Amino acid sequence: MQGAIAFDTYTYAKELMSAGFTEKQADIQVKMLAKIIDERLATKQDILALKRDMKEMETTLKRDMKEMEVSLKRDMKEMELRLKHDLTFRLGLMVAAAITIVAALVKLL
């Protein structure tokens, strides 16, 4: 955690003792609560840092997604061109085969 949260341990201990806690019980309670607050409670600075980190991750993610989109579009265009070339080649072979077959049939008839 970056910043400490203000916690009046003295006043809290006094309140506990006035409610019937012994001094030892109040001391343990104060120490445990102070430890929990210090270790686990997020401060405003922690939250702001987390927001900054999340914004940075969002920006990075958007950039990466855009790069991926551009790459996918390029790959799809290349694949489309290869397919067109392949289909043109196959169509040419089929036409040549058909012409050859027709020529052979004409010779036979």
C-alpha cells in the first residue's frame, strides 16, 4: 500500500476499555485492526494507481487489437489473391482438357 490511513488507535482502545474490554484485550484488538487496515485496505492512492494501470492496459489492448485487425485483413487479402490465382489456373486446365477432348472426339468422328 502506498499511503497510510489515519486510524486513532488510542481513542479506539479507550472506547473498547470503556465498553468492558481489559487493557490487554483492547491492545490486541487495536493491533489486529491496525494491521488489517494497513495490509488490506486500499487507499485513494492505491485506487488511483490501479485506475492508471487499467487505463494503460486498455490502451495497450486496443493497440494490439488494431494491429491484429490489420494483420488479419492483410492475411485474408493474400489468401483471396492465392485462391483467385489457383482457381484461374484450374479453370485454364479444365478448358485445355475440354478442348483436347473435343479435338480428339472430332478426329474420331
